[in-house]
Amino acid sequence: MIQADFHTHTAFSSDSTELPENIIEQAIHLGLDTICITDHYDHLFPEQYKERFTFDLDAYFQKLFDCRERYRGKIRVLCGAELGLRDEPDVLSDCVSFYKELAVQYPFDFFIGSVHILEHTDPYYPEYWQSHEISDGMTAYFDALLTGVKHYNMFHVLGHLDYLVRYFPDHTNDYQYSKYTDQIDEILKLLIEQGRGIELNTAGYKYGLPYPHPRPEILARYRELGGEILTIGSDGHTTNHLAYNFSGARELLLSLGYRYYTVYENQKPEFKNL
């Protein structure tokens, strides 16, 4: 069984209002034995957006350490962050340096590396798609992921690979792995070579897709290439999305030949039976 949710957000993230205690208590209620809080930290998030997607690191650790003691013996509480990887030449170096320093200064257990911004624009908003065809946007996204894997060495798994499909203006115009095979395979091979991994992000189900992120074909290809590190996360921003459809995720992984998933503590991987 999957007993660890490794992608969750609380009020430390700009897009959540949920208290960490609520997330942790719901995890206990659901029977999880481990919860990793991975709030957003997007250094140099574009100034045109009101959300900053950063948080007070000292306050975060004080709260999480307090929760760790409060719930000791009931659940393992781990500290993480979802780092926003940027590939634009004018911010790339600054972001890499900032995250390297952050990883040294604070006792994080785990980092997700995710791309949320393309060309200084958040593709969550329709404005991005008014000037980009879907194929162009996906190509730019996978290019940004590859740049992230090449330059940012502090994260452990690549977050929600292919999540951009959530925001397509025409949801019937789905993407296919076969169209982006070369880009995706290069990303997967490099991650494996570096000893890093990917996540299975069940938010795809939450958004009404028939699959998680990434698509089953990509999960199968990752295993075929020798990929072993795979965390599982709901990307939950509220308690009712915690461990979202983990049963479906488990069935999918077993059908693809996976037998275990990964958790991290003190930035060291542990492998757990599905």
C-alpha cells in the first residue's frame, strides 16, 4: 500500500490556505505513516502576478518541527519544498545559486523540481495560450524541464512531468507521448544517470484526466530505461485532496511492473513496497 504522500501544500504556499496541522491530521486519518510538506518556493516569480510563491523559511521550519514533535509516534512529518525551476537566460543563474544556498542553509528532507513558468509567463492563465499553439507550448515546457535537469542539481525528483495538459484551452486536443518522445526520453535518461527520479502526481485524476502525471506511457518508459526512484504525491492543497486516488495509482504502477515507491528523509531515498 502507498502510505506516504510526498507532494502536499499548506498555507505557506500562495495557493493554499490549509494549516499544516490539518494536512497532518488528515494524513493520520487516512492511515498514512509519512507526510512530506512540500510548499512552493518559486524564486523570482514574475512580478506581474500577485502571488509570490515564496515563504518565510524560518517560520516554516519552526512550525514543521513543532508538528513533528506534536505528532511523534502517530506519523513521520518531513520537510520539503517544491522549487520553481526557471530556464530563461536572465534568471537561470540567479535561481540556481539561490536554491543551492537554500539547500545548504536549511535542513530539508526533500526537494521537488518543477517548471511553472515559461518565457516569464504562467501557462496556468489563458493569456499564455492566446499566443502559443499547444505543440509549441509543450515543446517549450519539455525544453525547460531538460534545462532544469541539466542545471539544478539540488532537487530529488522532477515534479508533475506533463502537467501542462491541465491548462490546455481545448481539452479535447490532448497530447501524446509519441510526439515528444525524443525530448522526454532525454529528460528521463539524464535523471536516471544522475541518480534522481520522477514523481507520480495524482492531481491529473483530480483535474478530470484519465491518467496521472506523467502519462502511463511515460511511467512505463521510465521503468524500461532503468528508472527506479519514484515518489508519489497528491499535489493536494486541501485536506480533501490528500492521497487523492492513491489506490488507482497503485494499481497502475503494479500493472506497469513497479513493485516499490520512494520516500526521502534527510535527502536519502528509502524504497517501500507497493
